[in-house]
Amino acid sequence: MATGASLPGFNSPAVGFEQPFDMLHACHDRVQRMLTLLQRLRAYLRERPCDEVARQAARDVARYFDQAAPLHHEDEERHVFPPLLARGDPEVVALVRQLQRDHVCMAADWTAARVPLLALAQGENDAFTAEDEAAFDRFAARYADHIHHEEYRAYPAAQRLLGAEALEPMGREMARRRGAGGP
């Protein structure tokens, strides 16, 4: 099994903060790649004993969801959701409220999924239990549904509401929180 850094197609084309919605989509691509890596790790451990390759994959998944995913959620909470709540139609406002609840639930789902993943990564465990597997399934399913609603409904609605002049400061702020330069 390859770890995240060597998965075929793992590296997305470079997307810069000057196009913040492209960056948000790229983050979703990385989430999906990390969820695929988690699925591959689970299959790997069903077929063979735990080894350093498996532990490294667990570390890769944990690092992504500990560091990058929370920043992505904050991007949405700061830049995508507010204009939709302020100026969106009632259906969009209801969707955004659900997406905000999803963020809270996904954080709780991650807390449950993180424990067995870190135990494996740190050599404290060599396999996942049925309960661990259920936590991973819950986490992945909620993310998949969440991404679908953002990509097909929330992001397009936000882009219609936000003018081009809003994108540069949005991208700058996203870059600043990550310690990157910015446009």
C-alpha cells in the first residue's frame, strides 16, 4: 500500500489563494483522497499484519484531518456561509444551517475516528475493531454528503452573491491563517 504522498494522482495541480473557490474545491479533493487512503488502510490491515507502511498511512490521514480540514471548515464559516445566511433564499439558509451542524458533527466524528487511528500510528494497536470501523464509516459518509451539498449548492450560491472584489480579500485571509503569502 502506498501512503498518501505516493498515491497515484495524489498531488493536485497547484491552486492558489487568488482563486479561493478553486482552493475550497481542491481541499475537498484532498479530503476525498485522505478518506480513500483510510479505506485502503483498513483493507490493507484485513489482509496482512500491521507494519510501518500502515502506521505511516494512519499518520498521514490523522495529520490531514487534524490540521488542514479544520482550516477548510473555518474558511467556509468565515467566507462562504455568512453571505448565504445574510442574503440567501430560505432554502439556502436552511442548507447552510445544516452544513454548520455538519461541521460540529464532523468534528465529533473525527474525535471518535482519531483515537484508533492514532493508536495504530503510534504502535499502540495493530488492528481496528468493529467499533472503530463503524466510526470510520460514519465519518466518511458524513463528509461525502457534506461535500456534495457544498459543491453543488452552497458554493455556487455563494459565488453568485460574492462579487469578484470579495475574492481577493477572501483569498488573502485564507492564506494568512495558513502562514502563506497570499495574492
